[in-house]
Amino acid sequence: MKNSFDEIPNRLASESLKWHKYAPDVVPMWVADMDFRSPQPVIDALKKRAEHGIFGYPGDMPEFQQVIVDRMQSRYGWKIQPEAVIFLPGVVTGFNLACHALAQPGQGALIQTPVYPPFLSAPGNAHLIRQEMELTRDSDGRYSIDFDAFEAAITAETKVFILCNPHNPVGRVFKRNELERMAEICQRHGISIISDEIHCDLLFPGHRHTPIASLSPEVAANTITLLAPSKTFNIAGLECSIAIIPNPETRERFQKAGEGMSGWVNVMGLTAGLASYQHGQEWLDELLLYLDENRKTLSGFVSERLHGAQMTEMEGTYLAWINFNAMDLPGGPYQFFLERAKVAMNDGSTFGKGGEGFLRMNIGCPRSMLIEALERMEKALKSPVA
């Protein structure tokens, strides 16, 4: 590999949320922020832009819009127009704006739990009713959609469905037939789709991402798609995200929803985002190979040395979902491993119904760091309870 993903950067010397939330002796394996340097072309582009020395208000970015148009066509066969591409400072900002744009207070927003915590709060932020259906988990830990339950969760108030694909935290990359079924149900009930596809580039072998809006022109007209280079190329702090909204009326409503509240993407975010998509593919190809080895390392360790834990198979994202319910750990798994192993992960209970007793672990880190965290966890499990 040309890029050194084994190098452990000193992020304690930076303003890193990931590394400053907990004490210095804690291994941080939580927030979706990788411990890898971004692609060198991105760093070079930022340096060049900084050397220009003037950081005024950014204008239109037709080159960046065309890059997104070309990327959707080449990767998914999805033809969109440049005007459908809107830049915004975050995907979470995007699905909150979409809730305001597509529904009225008192109407319903459907989500699938367990799910990324901002999904749980977005409906309430727009004064909508949060409606939930829980994903089905089989004995092997794999998740699927009970479509009878999905449709049963819909009421006369339901106006929007917020989809997470690839799914955070359960790691599913939904197949085309699953997406078609969800889209058909939404179309039949007059429900708009808000699709968070921020992890679409982070897939493991044998899995392919399909934007739900690419299924048909009718589905595209009913969908707001949200994505970003931020997770893929580890530039989340630069706040550059993208909404793809083919329907002109929906696009206008979305833009009006953010007036006075959501500004444009800053000039450095736009610079990094464009450079990522134009010149970051070689780095991404190497990253995916490295993450796949991390995934295999974690899976083997959990099955062989963390007896009683069960890891859900990762199809996409770099976020592992591990079930500790069979272990009955004092204080719950999150507190147990934080206090006894000095390893910080995300508490599954914060992901809503179905997340209790689980932990989300970020494996986007040097392998030595992953192994250190796992060995600390193993030691904590073997230590006698005080």
C-alpha cells in the first residue's frame, strides 16, 4: 500500500472531539471519525487554497456539481441534472431541513430502529410525530426488514420515511429488491423518502450500493438523497455534504426551509470535497482493503476470544455492531468496558429500540489500535469482579 494506514497519529495534540471526550488513558473507538490522514491530493488542494490567502464568500460550484453528476452516472447508472445538486454543511442538517420541507407539524416521520441517534431527534425538531418500526434480527445477528411491520407502522399521519442506507449502526447495505419494496410502499401511501446515504462508498466485498432514488424517475421525484465525502475521505470537520433533489418543487421547498438557518459550505470544505472525488479513489481503494482486514480481525477476535458476544456481519460502513446481551455485564456493556477496559464505544441504547445491550465500535483506525482495544476488553472480561 502506498498509504500508511498503520501509522497512529497524535490527535491529542489537535482539537479532536474523538480523542478529547474521554481521559487520555481511554482508547476512543466511538464517533464515526477515522484515525487516518486524508488523501494527499486533498491535503495538497487545501494547502494551495490556503496559499491564495483570500477566504471570501464562495459562489456557485458548477465543476463540483458536474463531478457529482458524473459520479452518479458512472457508479449507479443514475442520470441527474447539475441543478439537482445542492451543497450543505451536513447530512444531519439535510435530513432535518427535509423534515421541515416535506411535512407539517403533527404529521408523522417513519424511521427504522436501531438507528443513528440524530434520526431519533429529527422528527421532533420539525414538530413531527416520530413513528418507528424495528428491524428484524435473526439468530445469526443479521438484520432484515419485516415489510408487513413496515407497512403496519404507517398511519394516515405518516408523511416522510427517513432511510439509512448503508445502515448505521447495523451495517446492512440494502439490496435492490428491498429498496424497491420500501419505495413501492412509500409511493402507494404518498410518503416522501429522505435517504441518508453518507456511507455509500464504504462497502465490503460482495456488496453494492443502490441509491433508492435511482430505481425509477418516479422514485427520484419523491426522494431527497443525502451523501457526503466526509466519512469516505475523513474530512468530516470541513462540513461538506450534498443533497440530490431532482424534483424542482421539492428542491425549492428544501432550500426555503433552510433560509436564515443553514448557510453555505465553507470554501475549504468545498475545496476538500471536490479534490476527494476527483483524486481520492486510489486512497479509497487502499482504505477499503485495510478496513476489510480490520473487519476480519474484529470478527475473529469476537468469536474466538470474547465468548458470549455476537458481532453482526458488516456489509458496509466502518462501524461494527456487537451484541453483549448474553453476558449480563455489571452496569451494562458501555459502562463496563469504559471503566474496566478503558475503551470507549457508543452505547447501543442511544440508537433506539433494539439497541439495548449493544455497542457500536469504530474500526476506522490502525490495526494495532483495534487490537489493543480488543485485548483490553478481553482482559476486563477475565478479571474478577471487585
